[in-house]
Amino acid sequence: MEYPKEKFKELARRIKSMAISPEIDLAICFPGVEEAECEDKEEYPYVLVSYLGDDGDGPSKKVVFNESYWNSSVESLLGAIMHQVKSLMEELQSFEGE
């Protein structure tokens, strides 16, 4: 089954216009739409949320959009990405506080 490319084109456009911390990198990996910096070949479109530490290398989380996401609104999909960004930042803050 083919994923809804038009919806993911809009999602990619919205992701690029989001205001997020410069320490966070979002690699958009939507086959046939946006494939910059995509190392992993996934069956589904995904966004790799990475923390760019002082050395440019830090933890990351992958948000994979399987079929259960395809009927969701662009806003819901953005919310899933922002949740992972927030989760990653909270993890880092708790780690730094130890």
C-alpha cells in the first residue's frame, strides 16, 4: 500500500518551517518526497530526531509513520514529532542532572 505522499509533502514543508532548538536536527525521510540524510531504508516514512551535542553526535529517536498514522491530520503527525523532540530534551536534561 502506498503512503499518502501529498500529506507527507505538506508535513515535510511544515517540519522545515518549525522553530526548534538549534541543538535538535530533524532528518525527514519520506520516500519519493524528502530523502536527505536518510541512512536507514525503512518500509515506512520516518523522521529522525537527533540531538547535536558539542561534538555533533548525540542520541536520536526515530518517529516511524506506519499505516496507522496515514489517516491522521498533518497537525497530529507534527504533534507526534514534537512529542519525540520534547521527550529527547527531557531525557537529556535528566541525564545532565545526574
